[in-house]
Amino acid sequence: MRTVLHTLIVVSLLLLGCASKIPPLSQPKPPNLAKDVAKAVVMVLQVDDQTGEVHTCTGFSVGPKLILTAAHCVGMFQVPVSVDGDIAGVMRVDRALDLALLTIPQFKPSLSIRPNPPTWGESVNGMGFGLGLGLLVITQHRVELTQWLLNPGESPGIVYLNPFYPGMSGGPVYDGAGLVVGMVQKSSREYGFGVGSDVLNFFLTHGK
């Protein structure tokens, strides 16, 4: 049964990006938790210099003028990436981990990253600028698999029940205490995927 489940998840996650199934919105507790997390979350934009199409992603503050986001959200076009309307600098990118560290001109409150990644069965929330609405949305998830290798050459990550919305890539996945336990990176119709907080901490402390 476990083998069948793994096979279904792999096939499902090969469909990256847009999630056609709408995941349930959560009402985090305590009620101020989501507001506190949102203070550190930013909109990351890339503009296709050939077509003018705007690509929306998400990021979150991890230190003074430092933003963590997904690597596939930066460096894809000639036009510089912007964060909340300001041009951002790209400090470091790791395509294998799908992580990027940006610098911004303004200070924002930072989120704390939990040392250990989420555990099997743990309930968590994702946050990001989904659906192209320009507004933060919150999604609710349960951890289905940990240390799951989706593709060779990439870092193992966490598989979440319920998909993420398009535009949430680079956003935080956080626990009931508001601590970051992972990042939104990929999605399919049924599942979400992203590296855990152990990988985030490694990138921030050992990345080149």
C-alpha cells in the first residue's frame, strides 16, 4: 500500500506549478499568528523582458534586509527581480536546493526558522501571494512524507497533503507556533512539495 501511495505522489508531483484543485483555507490559532507571519512575507516579481508577462512569487524575511525565496523565482529574465516594488539584489542562488537569498533596501520583521523539519502527520500552514490576486492567502496541510527525493540531483523535501496555489512559490510553511518549517516550491493537483527547515538553515549558514 505504501509503495502504491509513493507512486501516486511521484506521478502527481511531476506536474509542477499550477494547482487546479483549490486547497482549503485555514483559520490559524491563535488568531494573531497569521498576522505576525504576514509581516515578514513579501511579493517577489519577475518580468519577462520578451513578452512583458509578470511572474509572481513569494519570499520571506530571514534577517536585516535579507529575503529567502525559491531559486526558480529569480534570474530567469534580464529584468531585475523586485521585492514589494523595490529592486532586489541576488546574493546567492542554489538551483539544486531551489533556494535564493536576496537583499532589499528596507527592513522587515524576520521569521524564525525551526531547527528540525516538520514530522510525519504534523499540521502546518503555507502562506503566499497565490492566485494572482496580489493578496496573501493561507493554505492548510498535513505532512505526508519526509525526506522524499522527487528528482535526481535535487534535495529531498517534504510532501504535503493539499496543493499550494500558483504564486506561493518561495513562501513560508510554518507550524502552530509561527516557526518556519519549510518553503513552498512545487505543487500538483493533490500535493505540495518543498524543502524542510533543515535545508533552509543549511543554505543560510553554509551556502556559497
